[in-house]
Amino acid sequence: MCLLPLLGWAERIKDIGFFQGVRPNELIGYGLVVGLNGTGDKRGSWFTVQSLVNMLSQMGVSVPANQLKVKNVAAVMVTAKLPPFAKPGTKIDVLVSSIGDATSLQGGTLLLTPLKGADGKVYAVAQGPILVGGMGVKGAATQVIVNVPTVGRIPGGAIVEREVPLDLSFREEIRFNLYRADFTTAKRVKEAIEKILGKGTCKVEDGSSVLILIPASMRSDVPGLLATIENLEVITDEVAKVVVDERTGTIVIGKGVRIKPVAVAHGNISVQIKERPRVVQPQPFAPGRTVVVPETEVKVEEEVGHLQKIEGATVGELVEALNALGVTPRDLISILQAIKAAGALEGELEVI
């Protein structure tokens, strides 16, 4: 069981949201991995064969598709994130994932692969040896696989060829978006920014967006202004919530959760069943036959549950009151659900 209070503290603006337009972009590409030790795609992966034939033909080598064996080659999808303000020549990491029936990418090399954005334009090209965190060993009758050997990474394996244009010079306004929508937090962000820009320079548009009107005197250095804003600190606000993970028995109680005075009695019932076979046979020379008769012993025990008063205005008081019951985490989950059903839990109960 884990009881972690989410206390309110000041956080930097850059840690709770982002300026609109300043974000990474997803890139994707299709490529081939060569140099595998017999762990590549099998003969039935025709898209791998076709890709290899097309690549060889571009290099002036003509090979019939029916004569190619691709056990050392694997078709892969290559993905990457293009960070904001990435310039041509910048190196970024790429993730390589098999899409055929290859068993491992260990020891392979990714051939030159164009990476495209959502607009279909090439923004980077990837190539290089693949680092795989898993491994697979196969014998005649069994195999051992550790982690996932069909997925690997190439640190700095892609070179940016095109940048995403984002001009911040002489902008009149910019929008700040919260990662988690909350009207109280948005208002506090507005108030913090107005302390350095002046009253009336910010507007809370909704629970997740704050519109910043940039004064004319600061429009020549918008990046410098944003650097100042993103380091301002605000106290964030959260919804009172209890998160329960029934699979692991984990309970997380958030800031602001309270329990109205309520009495709880909790007791477990345990049932024990014992089966013992007993052989019954007739007396000598008596008619009848030997049979096995089961003997069943059922024992039911119910723990005595005493009424325990539970209430808490703070997370600390709430934890002490719940621990006083002396129950297991899974029993505590049932108690919290019953308290919520009784209307005594002031907060949202979320089961994941």
C-alpha cells in the first residue's frame, strides 16, 4: 500500500504547461536493417524482398525477387521526435521497430531512411548501428527471450535536414497552455505574469489557456521575455482525488481529500474445507465391497469487527485514521469504496 499526499507547492510555469507552437513533432519512416545473424524476416515477408529489390536496383544491381533470401534483412518502422527549434545538422535519437517476422535486430545496421512529418515532407534522415536492450537464444526444443529484441534505438542516429519554422520576433501575443486544465491554476498563472508585465496584459480564456499580450517595448526580444515568464513560480491546484489500483493494491490519496465523521466496522470471514478419504470395508466373510468414503470438515471463522470512528481534515489525519483500522491494503480499498458510497468521502474516487 502506498499513501502519498500530493501537497501544494510552487512550481515553475515551464513545468506545468507550454507556449503554443513550441512543441516537438513526430517523424516516421520505413527502412531496412541489414547485417542480422539469421534473425531477419523470413522468405514469406514479400514487402521486405520488394524493398530490397528496389534498393539494389537504384544502385544498379538487378536481382530477381524469387532468388533473394532475406534472413539477414528486416523491414522496420523508424520513429523519432523532432524537438522545437531543431536546426539542420542537429542529431536526434530514433526508435527502430520490426514490422515483419524477424526474431531479433541485434547486431543490425539501419540503412539510410528518410523520416517524414505529418505533412509528408522529409525533415530528417536516419542511419546507423542499432542498440538492442533485449536478446533471444533459441535451441532445437526451446528458446529464451529477454525483454524485446525486435525493438532498438540509435542514439543520435538521425540528422535534421529541415527545420519547422517558428518565428517569435515582434509577436503581439502568445498563448500559454496548461498540461492539466484547471481554472484556479490558470488564474494564478495570469496573476504571476501580470506582476512583471502589468495589469491587463493577460487573459484567462478557459481552464487550460492563458493569452499573453506582449507589450510593444518587449516585442523585439520575445524569447527573452518567455524565458523570464517560464521561470516564474505558481502554486498549482488539484482536484481532491483518491486513486486506487486494485491489481497491485496501491492507494494514492491526493491533496484536499477529507472524510466526514463516519464509523466503520470491518471483519473478514474465512472458510476452511478439509477433505480426508476414509476406506470402509465389510467384515470378514460378510457380503459387501470395500469403498472409499470422503470425510469433509468445514470450519468457518469470522473476525470480530469493532466500530472505528474515521474522520480527517488533512491527509495526515486521514492516513492515521485509516491505519488505526489495521487492515490490509485490499481491505482498505473496499472500505474507501463503502465510505464513498455513504457520501462521507469528500473527493473523487478513481479506480484504475
